[in-house]
Amino acid sequence: MAVSDLPAPAFAPPRIPGAVRRVARAAVAAPGLALAWLIVLVVLAWAVVPSWFTAHDPNEGDSDASFLGPSLAHPFGTDRLGRDLLARAIHGTGTTVSATLLAVAIGFVLGALVGLFSGFVGGRVDAVVMRFVDMLLAIPGLLLAMTVVTALGYGTVNIAMAVGISAVAAFARVMRSAVLKVTDTDFVEAAYGSGAGFGRVVFRHVLPNSLSPVLALAALECGSAVLAVAALGFLGYGAPPPQPEWGLAVAEGRDYLATYPWISILPGVLIAVVVLSTNRIGRSLGEQK
């Protein structure tokens, strides 16, 4: 038989990787959650490589282009100095995101340690620690953060520390609750029965099995931390001008709300969208724990 008489091989479409199929199915099942993840990933990309998303210098102005409205050339418009507002928002993402992550990390670590110690030790120590935590929870978080940043001084790092300290009480309360549930389980008693010491029981058995609800809270606290960091930046506690930052971007347009409202409104909408997206992700993680 000649080679030309052989049947042509059937066309086989390229196989889609299993991970891609799972992601596609999840996006179809929960489009809101998929959109939230997409927004957060884009914002993280802004923080890491801002120059990939805008060609404008965030600090370079053009006196002939001041107060331009939103357009294809300037999607967020320009400010009084002719600076591109979208470029300032994109380049300011790194400052806001780094402060947010540092704040959540501080609250998570300190709060988890306090809750772990209080719940595991119990007794009068637990009662005293929890009364102190209740006192912190009674103070509005933004007010507590403002008090702390006033004591520490202005600056992005100090804002992150202040917001993180204001979140310690919430993490401590959740961690203590999880620890109390774990310490009543049979495997902890079995660990003591096998001769395990205090440190081994705490860090080998209690801590790993108590982190799930605290991690879910950390995802939720990211949205609150973004809002708190931006609020403190708006009040002037954060990065000094002309360094771009989300809260400062809103503050720079407050004197022009009547005539050029986009200067404050569009950065404010960006903050709101990011906060809502992180809250949606946090709720989904809480539902899965």
C-alpha cells in the first residue's frame, strides 16, 4: 500500500490542563468571587511592576494639562499640576499594599500569640488577658490607630504598625476561641498521655489546628486594613507629598470636589472596589474552613 493511501490521522484538539479547567469551572460557578480575585491580582501586579501599566511619571506634571477630565489618554484625569491621576494611583499601590500587608502581619502574629497563650493557659490569666482584649475591642479601630500613630510619629511604616496594633484584639479573640476548642479534643489529651511536654503540645498540636479561622480573619482584615491605611493617609499621617498613596490621592482633590470631582471620586472608587474584593475573598475562605 502506498503511503498516500494511508488514512490521514484524525485531528486531536489540544488538551486543556486540569488546573485551567478547574479554574474555569470555579469562575463560572462563582463569577463574583472570580472577579474579586482578578481585581486583587491586578492590584498586586500594580504594586510589583507599576511601570508595566502606565507610561506616565506620577510626579511629573504638565501645566498645560491641568484639570483634564477622564479620557483615553488620562483615564482618571489630571490634577492641578497636570499629573496623571491613574499613574499616581498605580504607583501609589505599592505604598498602600505594603502598609496593608505589614499591618495584617503585625495583627496576625501578635494577636495569635496572645490568643494562644490566653486560651491554653486559662484560669485567671485568661480572664485578665480577655478583659484587656475586650477593652481594646470597645475602642473604634480607626481611633485607636490614630492614637498609636500620633505616639509613634507620621509615616507609612508607623501607619502600618498602628493599624496592626488596632487589629490585635480581633485576632486574639478568634485565636483564643479556636484554642479552647482544640484543647478539649482527645488527641491533645493523648499527646499529654504519651509524655509530650508543654511546648510540644502547643506548637505541634494546638497551634496548627487553631490557625484556620485566624487565617480566614486575616483575609477579611486585609480589606479593613486597606481602608484604615487610606483613611490615615487622607488625614495626613502617611506618606508625605509628592509621594503617591491612595489616601493622599483622595485628599488632594477635596478642595476641588465642586468643580473637578473626579480627582477624589475615582481614587475613592478604586479603594472601595479593592476593599469589597478582599472582603469577598475573605468570606469565601471563611466558608471553606
